[in-house]
Amino acid sequence: MDLRRVDKIEMIVNTVRIMDYDQVKEYSLGDDTSLTENLAIGLLNPEDFKNLNLTANANLKISNKYGSVIIKPIQDKNVPIGIINMPVSIWANQITGLEKSEIVYKNLSVNVEVTSDSVKNVKSLLNII
């Protein structure tokens, strides 16, 4: 992988169940704010964070042939370089799709770019559907 710093890069997204970022817990015990803060996220390796020139206020726009979504990046040294782990949620669903009658939600090839655009809350996403 080219380690030059860029503002746009191809990566792989996996939707995963994460204990601290669980949609059932957030829907049951949270509110609109906690849903967005805890589910509209992507866990990235610190090297990817650095290579994308991410700052504390920046977000990521993730897009592929199924759709696009804006999320808040979080550094996690346990995530391999080139991978983004997203909690299973309505945000992750924006970039999943169907192929041969199967839901595609792992190893999603995506374009990732840094953005100052805001993360949409759950009500805004529901209005898009």
C-alpha cells in the first residue's frame, strides 16, 4: 500500500457486531444523539487515519455501487490497515446491497474521502429510504 498522505483512498468495509457500539443497546437505551454518536462510526487503523490526513473534526464519506454514507472515524489499532469496521446499523446499510439474492455486507470495496459534511441522524436516513 502506498503510504503517501491522501484525501481519498480505496478501502474495504466490514459490517461487524461490536459490544460497545451495539444497535440493539442504542435503540433500547439510547436516544437520537446516542444512535448517531455510537453507530454512525467507522473504526480505522491509526496509519489509515494518518494517511487520510484526518483531523478531530473531519468525517469520512464512504461510497460504492450500492450507495454512500458519512460517518465519524475512530482510531483502533486492532483494525488492519486498509479496513474499516462499521457497526451493523442503518448507516452501514447505506453501502450494502444484494447480489444473486444474497446480502453483501462483508469485504465491501469502497471509496473513502475526507469531508467536512455532517453525519446524518437516523431520522434523516429514514427519510431517504
